[in-house]
Amino acid sequence: MLIFRSKQICAFVISACLISLPLMQPADAAIISTQTAIEMAERQGRIDHINEILAQKSVQSTLIRYGVEPADASARVAALTDTELQTLEQQLGQLPAGGTGIVEVIGIVAIVIIILELLHITNFFNEF
């Protein structure tokens, strides 16, 4: 009786696998070039660098004071094009090596607010 039961279970499992076989989607894979992989890594590095600056308490408090949620700013940074990211990172690279002061933080926040305004995410300039 035990053998008959295990055969039924085995037949049921095999049947379920065969029935679900057409439902499985094939995996689409493609080879990417080395240049594409480097560009993807550079982009992620830029996003991480900008998000590190946006994660600072002084930057977050300034963003909140201007009515911009820090999470929205980080999401918008991730949605920027490569050239916009590069421009923003270059402007961040011109800051003093010792860290960011209040003037630099306000500059960074202003850049982020301008980008958010151009993308019609916020209405900061319409309030004045």
C-alpha cells in the first residue's frame, strides 16, 4: 500500500510539472559590451555619490525647508540622464576638498530644486 501511495504522489508531481511547463517563460539573455558595462557602473557610481551628499542632515533639512522630500530628490537623481548626472557630479566636484559648507549645500539644493522644477515635480518657483 505504501508503494502505491508513493507512486501516486510521484505521478501527481510529474503531471503538475508537465502541465505548468507551457506557462514558463523563456529567459532572454544578451551579451553586453564592456563599454556598456563600464557606463552602467559609472552611472551607478555617480548616483551613489550624489545620494551620499543628499543623505547629509544639513542637505535633507534644506530640502524639507524648500518643500522637497529627500526621497523624491533621490528618486529624481536616479531618473536623470547621463549628461545631467555628469554635470551635477562635476558641479559637486568643484566643492572644497575639506567638505561641504553651508554655501555649497545651498548650491547643491538649488541645483536639485531647479532640476525638479524643470521636470515639473515641484512648484517651488510658482509660490513666489
